[in-house]
Amino acid sequence: MKDRHALPLYLQISEMLIREIHAGRLADGARLPPERDYAASLNISVGTLRKALADLAEKGLLERVHGSGNYIRARADVESVYAFFRVELLQGGGLPTAELLSVDRLPKPEGMEPFGTSSEAHRIRRLRRLNGTPAILEEIWLDGSYAARLAPQDLRESLYLFYRERLNLWISGAEDRLGTGPVPDWAPPAFGPEPGRITLLASRVSHASDGARAEISRGWIDTDVATYVARLK
């Protein structure tokens, strides 16, 4: 839990538990370990854990029974920072973190699916980890009309949260397509599959609240450690 992360630590814990619940690793009705034991297992303070549990209780995912303990109340319709993040560890869940590799404002490549109103876009390349394990290589193209430039320090965690809070851009939906493709030559050594290796490729078109296509992205997934998951309820 010591990776650098833009979210406060208690929200990291809350988001991690939300993903564990959605993955079924924390079942409805499950009783969490005693708070001191649970905090020690996560290497955090009891105070930080209690703030995370309070956030879950506020979202209706936790029932705190005095004298008995904390019980999971699984729900599908929960607001989450990573609600659109569909990649999980093979065993389920995993807290996403991100390492920015590069950000550049460039003309949109020829042949790219049309999106946005600008002739330019911000190309963001990142390595995503789940619980600290490199799992996804991302290339995101955000239409240039939403910002003149992007500061690298703003692009290390949830982009959709950054879009909403700093660019007034609300991503309200996305269309994903799965296929396969070779790992690009800019992949860093930390990413398991070597450049050229064929792996699972998730392509996404993200829509703003006005229905406009705001962003196009591709994610190469290391299937030795992670997979794409979409749950229908």
C-alpha cells in the first residue's frame, strides 16, 4: 500500500475494497477481520482504516454492527473512482495505480477513428499496476479541445476523475472492443510481455456527457497476471 498515489490513503483502501466486493472476493454478508488486525495486515493505521470503512458505509457497502463487527453489503450501483476500469488481477480485484511514461500534444494520426473537434490530441502513455504488479500498458488520445496542455503530475492516477475535476469533462459512457495485438515498441522493461508479443488488446471510445466522442484509448493487457472483466447485473 506504499505506492505513490494521488488519492488519499483511506480512499485507496476504500477503492480497493470496492473492487474486491465487485470481484466477489468479499461476498455479501462477509464479516471483516477485527479492525486492528485488518489495519495491520494492510500496513495502515487503524484511523485510516476506519475512515475507509466509513466511506464504504456511506456508499451502502458496509454495515457496522456495534459489538459484532463490520459486514459487507454487496451492491452493483456504487459510485467509484474506477467504475470504468475493467481490468482485474486473475484472482480478482487489485488497486490500480499508474506510472506516466509520456504525454505529448500531437496531430491526430491518419486512419484513427474520428473523435472530438480538434485536429490535435493529447497522447498519454502509461504503465498501469494492480496491487503493485505491472498489468496494463495504455495509450490514450484525449481531444485537444479540452485543454491547451496537460501537466504530467495530473496524469498518474484516475484520468476520468482528473477530467471531471480539472477539465469539466464528464465521461458518461464508453464502448470497449476486445481483440489481440502486438505489444508496442515503446513498452518499458517493467511491463512483462516484450515488444512484438501478441497479447489481449482492449480498445475504447469514451463519450462525454453531451454524447461527443472525447477520447480514444488502447490497453495491452498482460494476461499472465490480469484480464478484462465486465459484469452484467
